[in-house]
Amino acid sequence: MIEPVALKDFFITFFSSALIILAGASYALLYAWSKVNPNSRIKIAAYFSYAVLVVSVGVLSSAANFSGYWLIVTILMIIGYFFAPIGIWHLCVKTHHEEAAITINKRRSDE
């Protein structure tokens, strides 16, 4: 049986994987929060969370000996995770903008 991760790197792999989940979630939440509540400190915290995500992915890639195809997948994941919250935010704004316009027009017609 092939061990993809050496036993000595198990805890590094475990903790970097957990940190990827936490940093990714905090990046998405802080990015959305910075859009709802325009505050540069929140946006800086979001980008700091993304930096933690990138470092954690680098540590995981090194500990798990990613190379070739898996390294390409890792790089695409990092790029995709940067743009995913931005795209989701724009999608939500467009969707709810139309709903808000319908509500405003309905209120105007009721008056």
C-alpha cells in the first residue's frame, strides 16, 4: 500500500487542511461583510484570510508531495477561490436588485 503522506507529516497535513477550510470560509464571509458594511479594515481582514489560505495550501502541497496534475489543480483552486466570492456577490446583487426594483415599482403603483 502506498502512503501518500509520510507519517511524520500527518499532523502538518491535518492542521493545514483544517486551516484551509477555516481561512476559506472566513475569506468568503469577510468579503461579503465588507461589501455590506463598507469598511476597509474588514476588506483587509478578508484579504489576510485569503493570504492564510494560500500559505496553508502551500504547506499542504509541500507536505503531501503534490506534483504534476495535483499541483495544477491546487493552483487552479487558489485562483478560483479568490474569484468565487466576488462572482457570488455580483450574482446576489443582480438577483436581489431585480427583486428590489419589482418591490419598489409595486409600492409606487399602490400609492
